[in-house]
Amino acid sequence: MHDVTDPDVAEGQPVTEMYWPETYKEVIRNEVKRAVVPKLARSRDLRKVYAKRFADDYDSLESFADRIGDMVVIGAENGADDAFDNIYTAFVADSLPPKAMGYARYYWPGSLPQPTQKDIHRVVAADYSQERSYRSQYEHHYVSSYRDFDEFINAVADSVVTGAVNGADDMLGQIYRSFLTLLPLPPARRHSRRVKGW
């Protein structure tokens, strides 16, 4: 294993906390909720679950569906963060970034819409292609594995998009388990912001 250094920090300079770009989370927040909430609010099954277990906790079916939408957004953000953690782990181990592996099936209402996935991919590729440490990783470890830097960054973006899709689905799975058992909704907490460590 080797140390991964941040070429943006000059030697001898004090290191302050710097964060990785998270513009993709704005896309997730804006588009995922907008895609999920209307479908949930129209669901007869959700209406039944709401009436049976959650009517005392939420003022309306719409506010209940809105809360679930917030939770799915958090799941998608956390899934994208987990994908970045896996990419970083691969960099440290000098192995290829993990291939994007989606689930065989997704809970209703299905995976994130294709336009949303494309927007997340576009933003991740744009932001991280500007990161000198990613270019350095490519030049020092992955030149022989990818045709060019763009293919490398697209592989990174593919992994992040799949992480977001899978994270949203994982959260839906937890929510549906609470419906089946008539328990409160599961906790939904965002991961801490990712600090640049290399």
C-alpha cells in the first residue's frame, strides 16, 4: 500500500480541511424527490399504510410522501458517498475502481429515472475531471487500463451513479420493511461531508 498525496497542497504549507465537490448532491436533491414523491402520493397502497399507521404522525398523505421522498434522497446521497469511498479504497490499493454493479431488481417505483442518472453522471464527470488528484491517479496508475482520462472519469461517474441508485433502493427497502411491520420509519441520516484526504 502507498500513501496517496494531494498535489494541490504545497509542501511545507499548513493543511486545512478541504472538501470534495458535491454538486452532484444538488442534482440528487432536486431531481430524485421530484421523481419519487408524485408516484408515492398517487399510490393506493401508500394511502392504506398512511391511514393504518402514520396518520397520527403526519398531517396529510402528501406530507408523509414528502418525508419518504426526503429519505430516498438521503439514501441516494449516501449511496453515492459509499461509491466514492469504494473508489478511494481502490486507489489506495492500486486496483481498478470498482465496476458499476446495479441490482437485478429495484423496489417500486423503480430505479432513478434515466435523465436523472445522466445528470448525476454529467456533474460528477465535470467536477472530478477538474480534480488534480484524480488526474494524477490516472497518470500514475491507470494509463494502461483506460483509453484516456475521459474513459477513466466516466468509469468513476458510472460507479457513483450506480451507488446513488442502489442507495435510494436500499432506503426504500428499509422503509417498506417498516410498513410491513407497522414500525416507525427508519432513521435517515446523511453521511458527513467528505474531506479530501489525498
